[in-house]
Amino acid sequence: MLQDICTVFWRDWVVLKRRLPKFILSRMVAPMLYLVAFGWGLGRNIQVGSGSYLDFLVPGIMALNSMNISYNSLTPLCTERIYHRSIGEYIIAPMRFNAFIIGKILAAVLRGLISSAIIMILALAFGANLNITPLFVGILILNCVIFAEVGFFAAMKMDSYEELSQVNTYVLLPMSFLCGTFFSTRTLPEVFRWFIDVLPLTHTSYLLRGISTQSPVALESVAVLAVYAIIGFILGNKAFRDQLK
């Protein structure tokens, strides 16, 4: 099992390693724009609680970025499944189905962590105060796992890039702006806030922000993310097995 996971992961790492400079440069653009526009331009003179808006913003950007990178790392499987038909090679290979799924998810997590490390470096260069702890990294990894599973499930279920774009439009885009990334959800209407507070990115944003400011960790939020990760894996496993029918 472990050897099969490593094989799938290593294949994706070899591909990423060849493109690593381009990957790093491309992942610097959006965070740089966010930090300049919101951190320097808008938030330099704004105080949020006991810190600056820049300190408030950076954990939200990291949550948002890890969501997008992890999700988009696995959506190309849709092309492999429908157009290239290369997904069949994994299906007939002498490996367990769970090994393929876990290997792909771990590769997406690696991309998400590399991108998050880039944001950390940029944020520190911009003067942000970050408290990076093992728990902070663990929450980032958990967030990457959840949205990698969403990407895997979508790639197995959607039949075209047009359908995949609908996931971005109706799921990822609203979460990007409403789940505590750029402002507190407490400013939203109560009924609307209840729905937003159920979403995983909201819990990630507040957990990262709380850890960064050395606030008490909300264990219920950690539990919610863990439940999302378990459900995501179960759904991804089922979607992959459906391809065998």
C-alpha cells in the first residue's frame, strides 16, 4: 500500500520538479497583488483588534490560496479520464484504489504547501507578523486535503471543463470572498452567517488567524475540518470506483 502511494506521489513530484521555477513564479502573482492592494494600499492604516489589517489578511490569503491550488492540482484528472484515457492505466495497474487517491491528494497537498510557503515569505517581506507553529502547518495541510478531495471528486464526476468551471463559479468563488478571508463573517446577516460558518474555508481562515495571533484554538473547528476530510475521501473513493463500472 505504502509503496503504491509513493509511486503515484513520485510521478507527480517528477512532473512538478521539472516545472518548479514556473510554478513558483506563477504562484507569486496573486498573493503579491492581494498584499499590495489590501495590505499596503487599503490596510496600512487600518487596525483590526490588536493588530494591523495586514496581519488579519495574510492567514485568510493562505487559506484561500491553499484551497485553490489543491483543488486545481487534481482537476486535470478530468482531462486524463475523458480525453487522454490515461486514467485507465491506473485502474488496470496492480495497485489498490485507495493508494492512487491518497498519492494524488498528497501531491496536491505538496503544491498547496509550496504555494503557502511562498505567501509566508512574501508576507514577512511586507512586514506581517505571523506565528507559524506545527499546528498552523497542520491546519494548512488539512485544508489542502479537503479541497484536493473536492478536486478529485469533481474530476471523476464532471464530464467537461465547462462543468468543472461551474464548481469554481458556484462553490469556490463564493467561499473565496465570504469565508472570513478578507473580512470577519460577524459583519454578515445572521441567517447568511450561519450558512457561511458551516463551510470548511471559514473554519480554516479563523483557525489560521487564531493560531497566528496566539488565541485559543477552537477545537470544534478542527473537528469540523476532520469530518470534511473523512467525508471527502469517502466520496472520492466512491467516485473513482464508479469509473470501473
